[in-house]
Amino acid sequence: MSVVPCLIDRWSEENNSIISTWKQNERGLEPNQNVLKRCCSQSRKLLQKVQGIPAATERLALEMTVAYNTFLFSLSFSNASEIEESLKHSLLRVLEAAGSQVSGSDTVQLWEAVLKTFGSSVYVPYVHKLLLIQWMLWLMQCQLERVLTLLMQTDHKRERSALVNLQTETRNLTLSMEEDSSLMVAMAAKDLKDLLHICTVICQGVEQMKMEKYSMALDIFQEAKGLPSPRSLLAQIHTLTGQSFAKLGQPHCALHFYRKAVEVDCACHSALYQSALVFRQFGNPKAEMEALRLLYSAVQLQSDKISSSASLVSPATLLGGEQMTFISRVPSPSLILHTLAHTCVVNGSISDGVEYYLDLLASLQSDGKDLIHTGEGASFPRIPVVYLEAGFALLKAKRYSDALVVCEEVITSTLDFIPERLLLDADEKQNVADSDVVLENVDFVLWAGAAHLLQAQAHWKLKDTKEAITNFTRAINNLVKVFIKQKDWKQKHLGNTEAMVEITVTLEATKGQALAGRGLCFLERGQLKEALRDLHLSLQMTPGCKNVKMLLSEVLWRLDRREEASAHWREAHSSSDAPKSVNLPLYLQLWPDDTAFDFSELKKKIVEYMQAKKT
């Protein structure tokens, strides 16, 4: 027996053994990453042995099959450029075996030579397997023009219309998908071709969406729905269809396709997230919260799965990182939980909101998040803000002792970062970097002040006005460390002007709330002069605040200044004297609308006084 047939038999048997091991692993519920790694290593060693001797036609079928398997196994462990270099080496050996040569190293020219050389030979099925690998590598890099050029070369004799595009080329593509029973493959060529086809169509649709050509994207996704695909991929097609309708101003149609996506794959996170956004647009908080709950549960279930699972070729791999980021845009679990907690509290589901906030705080603590310096990304609020919102929710839920503890975390963490004094001067020009430092320092002051403010409100709710006054005073003492020299920021240039305007307005409002709260406590303790001073100052900070004017009326009436009391009462109930709309953070929305002060007796006295004046 000659040496060559012995080698072919031995290497064919080795190839089939590797593939049998993989197939057995693949049939399991959770394909194992370690098995994939071992198969990849063994297949690479086999390819090295096969390519360690000169190329010959009698070994071409074996060599191209082993190369095909090796490239598939390598997807999880090598980048596309490394695999492409190995593929080019294999193609050069294929030409060498046929006694052909190609000038230059251009991949397209190389493929043109290979396809012309073997276009009508018995080796076509093996060549087409390697062509699928090339298609896959270029698709992963979203090089659609190169994919089109490659596919057109497979049947260069076929007549084409003047308008040639990838969509029609993939639709009319005919490749030889015959399998050799003596040489096993890690993935059937037909299965890979079908997956490449639908992923290529989806990639085209996504590219149209990026160019804001949503109607064209819809046509492409419509074709994609008719192609063989995994359930998870079909769900993503429905989601992308919904997103295109949403961009075209048709939210009801968008919602219809998001629902179809979830029906196909209940774990389609992007569909659930996009649904929540549509429900928010509709002003349907109940449906939005339900969508967010389902999304958070689905994300949690996914994160609990075994991380060692492995698949040979996945849609996520073929569509590449950039495309998948666009397709599967879903916030982090922490951001989903924060959005859910925030939405619940804003819409009155306080007890649910509290539980979600406490889960979020526990998650942040278990992840070792630094309260000051660590964030979850640009879209996630700073962690002290999350703590303050949680404290606010606990106050609303009447869990005052818990609110005190949560707020104390913020106070303790910010203590070392609060400046003794901070001057904000819009006339002083600063670059963006310096402005960011200023904003950061103002944030520390605001967070500490807000934490003391919430603690003061908790003590006031607990009927401890003495401790409440102490904490309102601490809040004021913190907040006045920031001195605003020029308030007309919009006409000035202090770096991040918009952010500076927002934070100065918030600072003023927080001071106003602290002064109003302390004023109310003084009022309840009968310290009327102190109450009058604080309420007047509060009104300067937050002009037009109805509750503060009414409290001021109460103090003035008790001081027997009835004309002034009546005037403030009338102003408080004048529709034309509404306070300016200020978009305050959630944690500052408790006071003063939740003072629960009984004004019924004062109202009766003022009405009698005003009637007596008329007579």
C-alpha cells in the first residue's frame, strides 16, 4: 500500500473523530466551551499536518474539508483577519495542487482564479465550503461590497440585469452544497449558507436604518421574514421592523411587531425595551412598568445561565459587534432596574418602587461600586443620586428610619469632597475641563445638602421638630457654601453652560425647600420671628411657591399682621401668580407639596376678615 492513501485514510479518520466529538457535545443542552476549544486545537494540529507536505489533487478534498472545519472552530478563538490569512494560504495551496498560479495577493483575484480553475470539477462542493468561510469573514466586518463581488464570481456566466445588488444576488445564488459522507463537517454547508443569507439581509436592512432610509429597511426585513432562521433571529427581525415603523412615526405598528417578536422569543430583550419606550410615548405608565418588569426578569434569567455554553456559528458572531449593538440595544440590568424603580415612584407605585430601589442598592453594593467615583455609564445616574432617590421613595412609603440610614450613606461618602467655599462666577472664563471640576464640586455640595434635607423631612414626619431643625440647618449650611456671583448664565460662557444653569436652579430650589422646612418647624414650635425670616428667604429662592406663601400667611396672622397675611393668601390663590416651572430631580419633589399643614382654620379667619373689611 502506498504512503499517500494511508495518510488520507488516517487523517480522514482523525477529522471524523474530532467532528464526532463536537457533534456529541453539540447535541447536549448546553454545548461546552472546553469541548469547542479542544476540537479547535486538534483540528488546527491536523491542518498543520495536512499542509506540512506539498499540495496534491488527491488530498484536496481532505485538505479543504479540514480547513473548513478548522476555520469554523477558530471563530471563537481568533479574529477575522487571522482566519482570513489562513484561508488565503489554503487557497494558494489549492491552486498549487492544480498547477495554477495567481499574481499578487488580492483576495478577490485569488478567489477569481480558484473559481475559474475548479468551476466545473468534482472539487466544487469543497471550494464552495471555503467560499462560505470567506463570505462569513467579510460579513462579520460588514464588508457588503466585497461579499457582492465574491458571490457574483460564483456564476460569472449567468446573465444579470443592469441593476445588480446584494439582495438579488443572495436570492438567486446557487452553490453546490453536496456533502461527502466519508469526510464529516462541523456544520453542514447548507445550514451555514442559510444563516449567512439571512444575516446578510439583516445587515443590509440595518445599514439602511443607519442611513435613515426606513422604508427601504422595511422592504428588506419583509424579505428576511420569509427566509429560514432561528427563532431568536426572527424575533430580532420583528424588532427591527418595529423600530423602523417607530422612526416613520407609526408607534402602533411598531408595538404590533414588538409583540410578535416577544411571541416568537419571549427572551427578546430589545423588543421588550422598545415596547417600554413606546408605552412611555403613549403616556401609559402601567404598561411601561410591566414591559420593564418583564425585561428585567429576562435579563436576570440570561445572566444566571452557565457562561461556559458555546455554539459554533451564531448570528451575533456573523453580524459583528457594531451591528449587534445597533440591533440589540438594551440598557444594563442596573439601568433597567433604576428606570423601573424611578417609573414606579413617579407614577405612584411607591411600595414597588421602594423594593426595586433597595434591590438596586444591594446590587451596587455587591458589585463593590464606589459611591462617589464609580458609575454605570453615561446614561446611568451618579450613584449618590440613586441613593437620594431611594431615600425619597422610602420617605414616600413612610419608612422614615430606613430613609435616614440611606441618606446617611450619601452624607458620609461626600464629606471629604465638599469644599469650604465655592464661587460660581459667570464672568470668569473657564475651559471645559475646569468647568467639569466646578460642576463636580457643586454636585458634592448638592448631594450632601439634599441628603440632610431628606433626613430633616424624615425627622419632621417622626414629629421630632428639634432634630428636623438641626438637619434643615445642616442642609442650608452645606448649600450656602456655593456662592453664585452671576445668575444670568445663559448670557455668559462658563464651559458647560447648560449643565451649570440646571445645577444653579436646583441649588436655589434646594435652599428654598430647606428654608421653608425649617420655617415650618419654627412655626410649629411657636418661634414665629424665626419662621417669618426663613419663609421670606425661601420665597426669594423659589418665587411663586403656593405653600410657602400660605405658610407665610399663617405666621403673619399669628403675629397679628392681618393685612399682610391676607395679601399673601390672595397671592397664593391667584392663578396668574404661578411659580416658574423647574425640572427638579426626583429626590427634591417631596417638599413643600407634602407638608400636610392644616390651613382650614386660617382660611376661615381670612375670609371673615376680608368680608368684615368690605362692610
